[in-house]
Amino acid sequence: MVMSRLRDVEIKHLVALRAVAEEGTFGRAATRLGYTQSAVSQQIAGLERALGAPVFDRPGGPRPVELTPLGSLLLEHANDVLGRLDAAGAAVERFVRGETGPLVVGTFQSVTTSILPTIVGRLREESPDVDIRLRESNDKEAFPGALVRGELDLAFTLDDDWPGVETEVLFEDPFVVVTPRSDLRAGCFPVQDLVGRGLVGYQLTSCQREIEEGLRRVVDGDLDWVFRTDDNLAVVALVRSGLGAAVVPRLAVDVDDDSVAIHDPEPPIPPRRVGLSWKAGRTLSPVALRFAEIAREACRPLQLSGTRAGAAAAVTTA
Amino acid sequence: MVMSRLRDVEIKHLVALRAVAEEGTFGRAATRLGYTQSAVSQQIAGLERALGAPVFDRPGGPRPVELTPLGSLLLEHANDVLGRLDAAGAAVERFVRGETGPLVVGTFQSVTTSILPTIVGRLREESPDVDIRLRESNDKEAFPGALVRGELDLAFTLDDDWPGVETEVLFEDPFVVVTPRSDLRAGCFPVQDLVGRGLVGYQLTSCQREIEEGLRRVVDGDLDWVFRTDDNLAVVALVRSGLGAAVVPRLAVDVDDDSVAIHDPEPPIPPRRVGLSWKAGRTLSPVALRFAEIAREACRPLQLSGTRAGAAAAVTTA
DNA sequence: ACATGACCATCAGCGTACGTGATCACGATG
DNA sequence: CATCGTGATCACGTACGCTGATGGTCATGT
């Protein structure tokens, strides 16, 4: 921890040592390094003063200098150290270019199954060496804490903002009504008509609670939930089978799936706002910034909310 | 080779980075490093200027600073580099103390079988980690070249001095006459008496040539060499068996061996001077200096030449 | 709401350290 | 013996880096 004799040794000393050892002459080493012979002479002298022993034998006259045994030993270590520094420089260079680096992103189911593959795919395409790690959770409260603790670089979040977390809204995710295909209505679906039909929905996570409270506020009568699952595909399949209807975020369904009918609810339910969050004040890595940029691009088509065409374009454009 | 962005980064920057990261505060890091808070602030600022990006997020107020992703990356490499520097410092320390280091010594047979084990033994005893390598050659001309080329640190040599090689005489190795034990004479042995007896000797290496020329100059008549071998033990064994007499360097025989008789030749043959040589002007490693010192001590009893007692004392005192 | 305290950034000032350029001393070479 | 290529040394000027003081920011406690 103290480096004893090397305490006053600087990188330039090691560089000079190497240059002189390779060139055989203070003057040529100086030229290579962009110094004068005098400077190199003083640098080596300083190195030897710090070590308390010479690193070169100067035969005098025009003969080249030669490493002492101590010089050889030190040179080996110097090459090692300088090699490490080069490696560090290269690593930093790749990092700031966004070519490498760790990136931990928090996500939740509907994002994971819809836009995330597109984003990750594009990022991996332009930077194959980035170490992307995903953590999925449907607990709204899990991510802000993880962000603040530094466990996550970025996280997809919904609505609320938390102290110490900055959020950029990516797009609005409206709720849609899914019914069997036979149920042909134009565009809007009066939510009042849901009363008396069987309903398929999610487990009572925060998202589902949001849906049910939203409906309760605008609907007369009780809603009849006949099945709950967190599997998006199962929900759609059960609707297709005629078991009932569903109210889900648009992101959760494949808008090109013609085996079911998709409608905008009437009156409309306030949409969820999907955002990208990070720890406030934290400098994001270049990879993280690039991820955010790609996410922004990928979500742009989704921002013109409501229309089915927009959503379809966004999700399939990979 | 250029370290790109790390070109202006100095060791102190990495030390400061580590200290701040571990302390969480510029001020405490400054205290630990023996600087003022201002200095550390400027050092980190300089580091960030060199990198072109911040390494710490300063939340402001009394909250501790935190590494940015770039800072984390750099810190990993910094720990690596600083660890290497520590290792280098430790290695240098051990080296200058003479505890480690490579040591290549040139030797020849009679030294190898007599005083060398003593010297090597003592050195290994006080410095078990020294990497001692021996190279044996009976060619007188081999070692000076190897010394000058830097292939050897030290070499035992005989007599002549070579350009570019410095030599310190360790002791004189007189020639002795070896005869069967039955041949009881007091002290001196007239070499003239060798004529007409069978003689055992070495192959015609430079040493043996020296012996034979020396004898020819003082002896009337031809000498009869009945057997030649380079094996010291064989020479003595053949003398013991009565095959003949031998003239050998005293170092080549065990002076305590009572199965043969050992005499000083009359007239005396000029003794060989055994020396320790090294490349002129070359700084010797601490291990090499210690080796030379031990060799000097070990050979001191041999310097009082001629007497059997002196030689015996030197060789057996390990 | 306000004062307090802990923290970092910035500034001016100053000493030192470092590189330059000139000169000296040395040894090989012809 | 003169020359040349070498490293060491010196005086000099600049520039860098540290200090000490000050100001701004944010959390905390009353």
C-alpha cells in the first residue's frame, strides 16, 4: 500500500526507463519521447535517487548504456504496469464510445413482451459487447429503490414519480377492451356493456387494481371476474374462446391478432404513462444514454395514442 | 502504447480516485492522503478533464459522492495498476536487500568440487529465495566473453585478465605432487624424481598444459603419462592403486585423504591464482556482491598457501 | 421557516519542480 | 591528437500543483 521505494516514482519515469532501455541512448530516448536529452537524464537521475541505486550503467563515451540488474527488474515491472495502463486506456475508450459496459435495466411484463425486444435487439446490433442484464418485476415500488441504491441503471416505470428518481415519459399506453371476434362493433366499446359478461383479468397487482377502480367509477353494477391470470397470452386465448371480455393495456395484446376484437373503451380510461427512469443526479453511462435514445426512438410511434395502426407500426418495426 | 485518454493521468490521480471512492468524501480522502480538500478536488477535476467525463457524482450538500459508471470502471483498473506498483515496490525492496534476484555464476571443476558448495550453501542459507544458476566450463576463454555479453554475473577465473573484465584474486592454488601412501617423504618432493615413474594426469586442457610445461622447464628427461582423465577422484584412486604419481592443483585433492601422500614440489611450480571476475563497469546486484563477499571470506583461509592445514580448514568450514 | 453544518468548487498566491539550452567531461575512433 | 557522440551539470524561466480562504448547495434540526 505504500510502494516503499516507488513512492516518488511517476509514470513518466517508467516510460523513460523503457525508452532508454530500448533505444540504448538517453538522446534517442529523448527524441522518441519528445524531450531533450537533458530532461531524460534528469528523469533517470530522479528515478535512481528514488530507488537509491542506479538503473543504468553508463560506460562513458559513445557506447550505449546498459540496464543494471535492478534496472532489469524494474523494467519488467514497468512493462507490466504500463501494459495495464494501456489496457485501462483502451477499456475507457471503448466505454466512453458506448461499445462496452454493464447495463442493468428494470422492466415489467408488458414492456418486456412488447417494445423491449426491439430496443435490446437494436442495442446489441450496434454494440454486441455491451453486457445487458434485465430484471423484471411487476411491483411498482421495487424499481425506485433499486435505482437509488444503484442496483439498476435504468428502469421502465409507470406514472408516479419518486423522490430521487428522474423519469422521462416514453409513451402513453391506453387501455383497450378485448372481446371475441364475433363481437363486431365500431371503434368504441361502452364499458357499461361489460356488466353481465364474464371478465378475464390479471391478478390483483397494482395495474389490475387501477383498471378495476377506473371501471368502477364509470360503470353501474358489479363486474364479474371469472378468471385471473398474469399470462397475457392466456387472457387473450380465453377471450378468444368466448369465456368473456377483458380490459387490458394495449401493449399487452397483439394488435394484429384478428382472432379477437379490440376496442377503445367508452368513456375512455385514463391511460398509463410508461416512462424510463434513472437515479436523479446520476451520470449515466454512454451505453445507458444510448439505450434511452433507442427506447425514445422505438416508442415514438406509440406516442400518437389510441389508433391501432400506430401501435402496430411501433411494435413490429424492429 | 499511447494510453489515449490516460496520457495525462498520473499515479496520484489514481490514488486520489481510490481514496475518494473509499472515503466517500473529498475532505476525508484529502486527510488520508495528507492533502487539503482543495488539492484533492483539483486532482479529481484534472482526472476528469483528462478523461473528458466525470468520475464522481456530487449530490451536493453533506451527501457522499458516488462513482459514476466510468469512475467504477477506472477504479477497477486503478486498483489493478496500483496493485502492480505495490508488487513492483516489494520486489525492488527484496532485491536491494539481496533477498532475491537471479545470479548466474561461471565456475570450473576444481572450484566446483571444493569451495563452491560452501559458498552457495552459505548464500542459500541467508537468502533462500535467490535464484542461483551455475555454468561450468573448463575452457578458460569462455567466461570473459560471457561476462561481457552479460550472460554471467560472476565467474571464477584463472590468472590472466581480459579487457572489459575486472578480477579480484581470491587465493593461490599451488600444485602438489600426489603419490601412494607408501611413498613417505618429508614435505617436499623433488620433481626430478618423477622421471621414470608412471604419471597420471588430466586431458590436455589448458590447466594440464600448464602443468606439463612447468615441469618440462625444470626436469631432465621425458615424463611418462600413463593415463589421462578429467575425473579428480579417478586420478587420486589410480595413484592410490600404485599406477603412478600425479601433479595436480591442491584444490583437486582432498588434503585429509590419508590413503595417498601429498607433497610440495621442489622446485616449486608457480601456483594458479583463482579469482572472481565480473564485467568491468557493471553494477553488480546485491546478491552478486553478497556472493563475492562470502567467496572472499570462504577463501581467506586458503590464501596462506602451501600448508595443508590451511586448505583443510577452508574447505571443511561450511 | 430558518439557522446550522457538512460538503465541494473556485480563486489568488506562491513555491517548487520540470524542461530547456548551453557547457563540460569522458572515451572511442581514426 | 583531433573529432565526435555520449551523459552530467548548471542557470534560467515557465508552469504546474498545493495551500488557504471564500462562496454556494443541500440536508438536518430546532
